[in-house]
Amino acid sequence: MSTYRVAAYGPQWAEAWNQLISEAKNATFLFHRDFMEYHADRFKDASQCIFKGDTLVAVFPANIKDEKWISHGGLSYGGLVVRSEVKFAAYAEMLLTLLEAADGQGIKEVIIKAMPDIYCSQPSQELDYLSFIAGAKILKVESASTIALNNALPIQSNRLEGVKKAQKSGLHIAKSNDFEAFWNTILIPNLEARHEAKPVHTAAEIAALQATFPDQIHLYLVFDKERIVGGAVLFETLTTAHVQYIAAGADRQQLGTLDYLFEQLIKEEFRAKDYFDFGISTVDGGLELNSGLLYWKECFGARTTANKTYGFDPKQTNKIRALI
């Protein structure tokens, strides 16, 4: 008999869920229900709660698709979220209980986007080890670029030349809540022209999220006099500043727009954080690398971290059980 039981998330658990997120060693504000539910219409929620007796001890933010539980599709990362005091054996039993619950409900696969270490307040690689023990498939490995701010490498001279251009041109940076102006003037045209893509969030959605999480979501704009020439949206967590969106106008090279912006973000705005995360430079689940984008990030002192996604077969749990 397991020490734990699993139940599907319901609104009655919102307060307990959010409290656990605030205390977990491997969670950020992205797991708060107010963040997850802004796109409830796009994903069929299948988040799971793990209880010990009547106490909520772990959560799995997830949606369901094609008979699979998936680390929530609206989030950059996921996993089994636990408090710092949870030791390995307890974590392993919780994961086992989650997989057995999935099997009991006819779920064919449990797909988990591992939480990158840079977002954790304590070491949290239980999932990586248990994926190996269980014979889970590695579905994705995405290359991200991260600066360790407490041991930062110097910014290369080619990026500093851009900073000098910006200073000579009289550019200035301001923090803003005018997401609509950035979206319509810079971000949407940039993504359409360069990648034939659209932002994941609409301007209204990101503005609403920023109003809910004003200490975590930030917009920085670069101006040439009164004209917006570039900007970035950053998500701030306990340990890390993560770049969610970057865009600049067609004259970014002549003006040094992004070099100027990121030199300020790295050396001034977020210098007290442990990490500065530029995000991934890959598409197609990590199989295609944007070498030019990666090089640009590396010139600021970023180096490679790997974001991994595992696929667990809920029927293949014997080797995890043997550890408990």
C-alpha cells in the first residue's frame, strides 16, 4: 500500500496548490494557478495532486492529449513539484504513485518536461535519475543559453561596439507596461518577418499576467527619442531572470539596440540574480539549432544548458518500485 494517493486537481485545492508552489524547491510563479489558467481554453487541464493523508505534498502541472498526461503545454518546464524536505525515497514513491494512477486511468504515456536546475532553490535532479532507472524515453533535449551571474564572463568586444553605437545615437531604456505598443510596433512584425510566427501570448494576455504578477513579469523598451526601436519581456524568479521575448526594429544593427539593452539588463537590472537565462536556440524539439542566435547569446557570456523532456511508460514501474 502506497503512502500517497493521487487525485485530479480541482478548484477546491487552489489555495493549497499555490501555497505548496510558494514553498517548493523546484517551482516558479508559472505554476501558480492564476498563471496556468489564463490559457485554460487552449489546454484540457489534467493536473494531479499527491496527498499524504489529507495533506497536499506534491503536484504535477499537466494537461491531457491523445491519452497522455503532459507537463502542461502552456509552461516552459514542469515535473513533480515538492518541498525541500522531501528526500529521494519519498520522491521516488510519489512518482511511482503518479505513474500507477496514470496506468489505472488508461493513460498511455506521462510526458514530463524536467525543471532546469537554474530555477531550483535546492538540488532537484531526482527525475533525471529516475527516468534512467525506469527506462524513460528522452523525447527532447533543447539547447538553452545561461549566464552564471556570480561568475560572469566578460561581454565580448563586438557586443560592446553595439553598446557604443547606442550611446552615440542617444538611445535610452525605460521600464514600461505598454505591451500593446511593443507587440504591435516591434514584436509581431519582427516575428512575422523573421520566423513567420506569432507571440505565444497576445498583448492583452501578457498585460493581464503582468498585472497579476507585477514583481515577476517585466517589459523593458528601448527608445530612439520617442520611437520604440526594441524591447524585451523578462520573467523573474527567485534565482533567475529569463528572457521570454526579444525584438528590435530593422535598424537594430545600426543603432546597437539589443546590445545596449542586454548589457544593461545583465550588468545592472538583474545583476543580483544567480542566473540570466536567454532561453533556447533550437526548434523541432532540439533537433535544429539556430547557430547565429546561439553565438549572439554566447557573446554576452552565456553558455549551454540543456532542457530535457522525458516520456514515461506507466506500465514500466518495477525498477522504480525496487528502489523504495
